[in-house]
Amino acid sequence: MTLTPQISSEETSQLRQDIVTGDWVVIATKRARRPEDFIVKKETVLSDSLDACPFENPEASGQKEDTLIYKKADGEWTLRVFPNLYPAIERGKRPRFIEEGPYFAMTGTGYHELVVPRDHYTHLALMDATMIAEILDAYQDRYINIMNKKSIRYISIIHNHGKSAGASIHHPHSQIFAVPIISPYVQLELDGAERYKKSTKRCVFCSMVEYEREQKTRVVFENEECIVITPYASRSAFEMWILPKEHSPYFERITNKQKISLAWAIKRALGALDKALDNPDYNFYLHTSPCDGKEYSHFHWHFEILPKMSIWAGFELSTGVEISSLEPEVAAKRLRECIENK
Amino acid sequence: MTLTPQISSEETSQLRQDIVTGDWVVIATKRARRPEDFIVKKETVLSDSLDACPFENPEASGQKEDTLIYKKADGEWTLRVFPNLYPAIERGKRPRFIEEGPYFAMTGTGYHELVVPRDHYTHLALMDATMIAEILDAYQDRYINIMNKKSIRYISIIHNHGKSAGASIHHPHSQIFAVPIISPYVQLELDGAERYKKSTKRCVFCSMVEYEREQKTRVVFENEECIVITPYASRSAFEMWILPKEHSPYFERITNKQKISLAWAIKRALGALDKALDNPDYNFYLHTSPCDGKEYSHFHWHFEILPKMSIWAGFELSTGVEISSLEPEVAAKRLRECIENK
């Protein structure tokens, strides 16, 4: 077995296989960029105007109801969850199935909610761990509430930061999408995890965590419950995954102890990214087991952080193979240097 | 069987399934935008400076050799193909396989070439059909040359138009990537086509072409050999597919007659898109059978045109489910109105 934690100088391009899905990425270091070169000059930024923010006073913006609200002892809200006024999928009834010739569709019913902490200015990377833990509480509370609704098979939780990552409002907010299908990317991970389990009797994510803890080159941060790594087959420079170290198929069963550890891991990971790349735009999201009543003991939930480093052009869009120009080993080293300890 | 070519007014969101891959898209028309509303104000554009163009005089930019050159009778070149000076994958040797703990990789060897027509200013949508046919000749010539090289399993041909679609040079150019793996997205289509063939004894693309020709609502253009449709499960507003009407698994076996028809279909499709959306950025690429020596009689090559209409944000990146806010039936109608006849 050859150990090549970094790409040799004669070979400036590597095809790395995602251990879970079997998909491939290209790591092309031909231009030999340093980690600092990945600081992206933002072409457009979101207005941080407090007056125009629809979340400062949600009622005035047409918001009719909260699905969840957390308050301080004095009655002031600290976090609210409410339906998106411009949903991608519509609340309500069971999906109606539609056939047209050889095609199949269903009405897009489900839930699309927004998770909004009180503070307009402090983005996720800079929040207190306590506030992040409160956001995780909200994720879990809404997940448990929605998972048993009729026809819901998968719940997706995401957080977009910055305009180029698709955020349209400056005020930090997460989104919960509950849909009557299992998402294709999650299905690829589920299938891969099942294949790995069948052939090795082990969880593929547990194997990864064990190896990364031994190896250390791609570990960004670790605490009692969680580990943050730059994945071996990173799809973009500075991609990170946050995983519970114990095998955990279902996010909604996270304990309070794990949640505190996870909040710190998120804070450290995003804080290091913020420092390394000067507040880059990124997407942050959960992959967990479907809630369709089936058993997914082979899966292992995790969060993925995908900084917006490049445009998906024809090659990526046509093949599904992403090209990154920084080795995850180099990214992890830079991120470790940027971890704050306060 | 319910016939619903458009989304009813009570239901403003549909989940549509891709008939080939089984993947899903969301068509959410809540904001009821008109086709004209999809004209994107470009935030950044590429410089069209002739002096700074590396393709006007490739030798001066460090280009050492052509892999293909077409010339006029007077000796002036009309099209050149040469290796990319900044390749994502490197020319040459067989891939070396790399194991690291539970992971697998190989050196990124293969071919990455640029297909450059002479004219700096005229982009693909506005070229003569003769010039487009010459570009298709070059695709085919290079494909046939590269397909038998050692270790090449898939050849990807793409054309990016505009900065937001990933183009970095104004001068129109296509790219050929030859890689030692089968791309995940192509694999999904191959698997889907094989499943469909097993259960129906038919080619899924042929079924689609037949149904769309009967139905007409999603047909943008048709000539003797080719058809242009907006796919039922369009991933973005104004997405189009161009398919040969006859079952054709291998692009490299295209006849001259088919090539002329295809050139006109590309010209009409991109011309209509150019008119409908005022020169939008887009990605245009080929999906064809792998060249790994196996038999793919169930596949059917086609080109896909994906206009850059929105940012892939957390939901799309985490689930693989894209959200489009225009029904393909409405897009096809608008594109038909924009077809030129000259």
C-alpha cells in the first residue's frame, strides 16, 4: 500500500474516489496555488440594512405564524421558525400523483420553513456556541415534529451564507425542506453505505473517522463527540465534514451532550474557514437517514460545509466530477492554523 | 391517465421525475414569472479584447502543437484543436493506482484539449451552420482519435458560454476531456437506460422522442434527423436537449447527413435561446456512450443545453434536486416563437 497524503511533484493531478458514493473528483494542483490564494474577491454582497430585513419584524413582512419560538425569561424571542412565504414546496395535502405519457410527477407538497435567530448581524461562524446549540435544538425540534407528517420521506436542513452561495437575505437563517421523495444525493450515500456494510460489516463513515483519527493529516478539529475533517475526495477547496465519532444513523436522536459538542465543532470549523478565507460564502447542510419508516442502521449522519470556491461549468455539470485545485491535506493544515481557542 | 401539460393554478409546485435517471426536480411556479423575466442582468462579463486573446495567435501564448487543424484552400486556418495549457487532467502515461487506508485514487491522466474556431467574436448561437458542422467534425475526429488511447473510458465534450457559465476566455471554444473513469452522471443515465430497456424492451430516449413528437408541447425544433425539446423534468428554465430521432448509441458514428441536421438544430436552439433571453450564459455538452470497449446499445447520445439561470444553493447541493421556476411547456412555447428562419 502506497501512502501518498499529498500529490507528488511529478503528478499534478489526481482522480480521487469518494469512499461513500463511489463518485470521483479531480484534484488538479497544476497552478500550485497556496491556501491564501483561495480568498475570493466578492463580486456582489447582500445589503445588511436592518430596515429592509424581513426577519426583524416577521409579522410586518406578512408572516402569519411561528411553527416554533424560543424566548428568554423576559419574553423576548431568541429564535423563531416559520413557513417560508415563497416556498419551493407547498404545505399541506398529500401529494397527488400525475402520469403524462411515459412520465411521472407528483404535486410538490411538503414543508419549507425558515430558522431565524434574533441577531441580524452575527453570522454562524461568529455566533456563541450557545446560540449555535439553540439553532441545533430548533433543527431537532422541527425535525421530530415534521418527520411523522403524512407523505414526508426526507427532511433536508441547510444554511446558505453569502450571495454567491444562494442566500438572498443578510440576516442569518437556515432552511428546512421536508419532501415526499428521497433526494438523489442522499440515496447515493445510502446505497454506498449499504454496499460498504455488506462487504465489510462496517459503517463506511466509522471506517473513515477511525482512519482519519489515526492519520491526522485531514483532521481540522476534534472534541469529545465530534470530528471535523477535509474529506479525502474533497469536491472543493476547504470542503469540510463534521461527523459524530460514535455511529449515529438518525440526527433527530442527537443527545444534548452531543449537541453541545456539535455546536463547538461547527463554531470551530466555520470560524477557521472565516479566518482562512476572510468570510467566504458557503453552503452548510445536514445529511441524515430518511424518515420514511424504513431502517437505516448502516447510515451515519453528518454535516457538510461546501465553500463557494468556483463555478460549476460544463465539465462538472455534464459529468458530476468536480475539479478542486487544492489538496484537502493542505486545506486541513491551513484550517488547523486558523482554529481559535477562545 | 391524467394529462397535465401545465401546472394547475391550485397547485403551484410539482416534483417531476427524470425518466432516464429517476432523479427529481422541483418546478415551483409560485412567483408566476413570465418567460421574459428570466433575462439575467449579467453581473460580470468577459473582456472581448482581441489583443489579450490567447487563441488569436496560439503560438505566442505558449501553444506548441495542434492535435487537429482545418484550413481553407488559401492555407488560413478555420479551426484548431490543441492541448489545454492549464489541463485539469494530464496527458500521457497510464494512470497509476493509489491506495491510502480505506481510500482509492489514481493519477489524473488523460487528455484535455481545446477546440477553437477562427472567429473571435461570433459565438456559437450566431455562427453559420457550416461553421457549427465544422466544429462537430472536429468533435468527431478528435473523439475517434482519442477513444482508442490506453486507459481512456469516457470522453466528455463541452462548450461554456459566458463568465457565469465558467468560460474564462471570450473567444468561443469547446473543450474535450478524456478520462480513465466513467462519469457519475453519465453512469446514472446508462443505468437508467438499461433498467428501462430491461423492463420495456425499448430505448428510453426513443420513447421520449416518440411521445414528444406526438405531444408537441415541449418540442422547440425538429428537422430531418434531430429534435430539440425542453425536457419534462427540466433542471433549469429553458433547459433543452437535442437528440437524433433515430436510435444512436455512439456519437462518433454520426454520419455527415446527421451532422448537417445537428448543426442546424444547434443553431436554431441556441439562436432561439439567444433571442429569448438576450444572449444568456449557458453550458452545452454531449452525453454519449463510454469508450471502454463495452457494448452500450441501450444508450442514445444527445446534447444538453443548460442556461445559467440560478445559483445552486444548499438545497440543490445537498439533495441533487434542482428547483426551476418555469414550466418546460412555457419555455418551449417561448423558444418556438424565437426560432429564426433565415
